[in-house]
Amino acid sequence: MDNHNKCLYCDQSSNHVPLITFVYQGNSYMICPQHLPVLIHNPSNLAGKLPGAESLQSAKGHDH
């Protein structure tokens, strides 16, 4: 499966939305700005899409 230039969460390509690259466990992944809050607040929702996501803790107690 080719996940290059696609949002980890929604599979939209960089042809349709801007993408943010992040590194986790030595691998690069991309996520669109719309779904960045999922990575921050509910990373367990990425289970099956990001290895070990079910064990990631959400960010709590911070202001935006």
C-alpha cells in the first residue's frame, strides 16, 4: 500500500489538502491539518493506521 503523500487518517492526497509530516518510531507519516487534532487529542483513534497508537496518551490540560 502506498501511503506517500496521503493523510494517515483520511487518505486525502497532497493534491487536495496540505499535509504535515511527522516522525514516529523512526518512520515518517503524514496527516492533514483537519485530522491533526486526532493525533493530539485522540491518538488511539489511529489504531490500525499508526503502529502502537492504541498505547499513545492524549494531550490533556493544555490551552489552545
